[in-house]
Amino acid sequence: MSKRFERRLISRSLVLLMMAAFAVLAISACGSSSSSSEVSTTTAASEQSSTGGESAGSGGESGGATGTASWCGPEEITLGVQDGGGLNAWSAESKEQVLMEAKNCPQITKVIEVDADFESQKAVSGMQSMIAQGANAIVVIPDSGVCAELPTMRQATQRGVAVVPWAASGCGNDGTDYVTDVDWNPEAAGETWAKWLFKQMGGKGKVLYLGGPPGNPVDVGEITGMEKIVQEFPEIEVLDNVSPKSWPVTNWDPATSKQVASTLLAKYPEVNGILMGDGQSTASVISAFQSAGRPIPPVATLEANQLGCLWHELKGTPEEFQMATISGRNWLGRYAVRKAVAAANELPEQGKSTVDLPLFENSAGGREPVCEESDPPGRYNSNFIMTEKEMNELMGEQ
């Protein structure tokens, strides 16, 4: 068992008593402020992905489980699943990846789902509700505010719940505040995007950066990484005084993104590059350029099927643009489930928790953007194109 989780060496009976006491307090505190639902693993397994297609399962590269997964363990698990947003296609696919992995463990007999809608109070009360309902393993995307979920994650951990934040910084410490933080490295992503984008811009020009909710740790990391590369390109200017503390807020919502981009285009007559950490919203930003009759500059962003199809639609026309993306990384939720369930069963952790993601698509060289015309705009193709072996290699699993 990991030394980082030794505080869980308290007897199961005492843990259950403490959880019961906490449940009474949590029920009175959480009220009805969060949107939650309870599903059995049978239901979760039968649901189709909201973005279409099949993902590779933990049982092999071609998908589907082959027997009980090694991380599953002997004890029954009630799994809590909380998404910070729940408002867009990325959130939907992220939760779907979690549920798809959960079905590979027969010992997960109950799944409790909560969407926080990017509201800090809903995030906190949602976690309290899951604990009150007996969740002994929880995976959460803590992006509803600046470290808003940390105190509740810490409380849950102290009560023996195996908590694994993923896809956004948990803001705490592995082994004390939660089991481990499963995430990409947003700072490295900012560097990767910026290096590609500035090269496409010829090392000079003005960059439009648009971000998600105020204060979220994903944009903080991406901008920090971008700023490192900006120092190497003195003729690059990031518009609108963007910093790790402030950026044009879009909430990663396509409609809001188009409105914000339209306002900024009216303000800035020259834009030579776009950097944004949400693919579907980036497609709306490109639409704003088209509506304003402005040329579409090189784009560095997160993948999205809608964006890939837009690229193919404009290829060979006067509106053709260069684009590079990073995997939507929804598949990281599968590794979060594995680590949470393994910890709840006091099994050793395997693989690393943080990964530097390379470019997934690159129209200027490497992989051409992917478009699956028969699938929804919010499909994240890396979840289906990347093999189990490729994912495991990135995560350091054998």
C-alpha cells in the first residue's frame, strides 16, 4: 500500500462510524443546491456515449473488459462522480469516460453523479451529498472555482474516502488531501501550444487568448506556460493584458466565446494568432472572425470534432487556416477511476498521475485534423483513436 495513504490504516468499522456521523452533518448542509443522480453500474454500462463511438476499455486495445481489472479489488465500491461544469460537450464526454471505466469493475455496485455547473457552492454541497450517500471512492473535476473543493476533499480523505481529483488541479497534497491528482500538465500544454503558434506566426504578431471561468487552475497553468515562451519571442504580443490572474472569460461556452471574441475583434484591428483551451469554443471564435470578415489566423487549442470538420470545410479556400491541437484528455478520467477504486481497496497505485501531452493534430505537419462527419460536434476523437497501449505509455503503466 502507498505510504502516502497510510492515514487510511484505521479500522473499517471506525471509518464507517465516522462517515455516518459526517453524513448527518452533510445532509443538513447540502440541501438541494447540487444536481445529482444515482445510477447502478448496469445502467451506466448500457448507456451510449453522448459523443458517439466506442472507447478502448481497460481490458485491451480493442475495447471491452477481459475479466476483473487488476485495480478493481475485492470490496464493493460506491463511486461518486462529480464534474465541475456539466454544461458542455467536454464535460459530458469526460463523465462518459469515467462511467465506461467503472463498468470494468464488477465491485462498483453503485454510482452517484453530481454536476456542479461551475458553481463553488454546488461543488462543495455535491461532494458532501456523495459522502452522505456512502461513497467510499470519489473522482472529481475541481474546476468550479479557485480551489473551492479542497476543504471538502480533505474532509472526505480524513474520513477514509478515496478521493481522486482529475483534469484540473486539486490544489492540495497527494496522500494527505486526496489519494493523488490525475491530470495533464497545463503549463506544459501552454508551452507546447505557444511554441507551435509563434512559429506559425513567423515569430511576431498579436495573439488572442481566451479562457474559461475566472481563476480556474487550467488557464492559470496554460498562461504561465505561454508566458515562458513569450519571453523567447520579443515581437509577440498577447492582447488584452492577459496574465495568470486575468483573461477574457468565456466559461468554455461556445455562445459566450463568440460574443467575447466579437467584442475583442472590434477592439483590436490586428490578430495574428489564437490560443484557447477548448475546441468547440474555438470553433465559435473562428465563426466570429468569419462574421467580422477577418482572416482566420493560426489556431492552437484543444481538439474537437466540430473544429476538425470546420478545418476540412475551409481547406483549399481563401479562409483556410493552420491548426494544432492537444488531446481532449477525457480518457484521463479512466485512470482516475482506477486509482480511486484501487486506493479504496488498499491496493498499490500504478503509473504516474501527471502527463505532458504532445500535439494530437497538426495541420502544418504530422497528423491532419480529424473529422468524423457522422458523429456529434462534441466528439473528442483522441478518446477513440488512441489505443490502450498509447494511453498506458503516456501514463507510465505497463
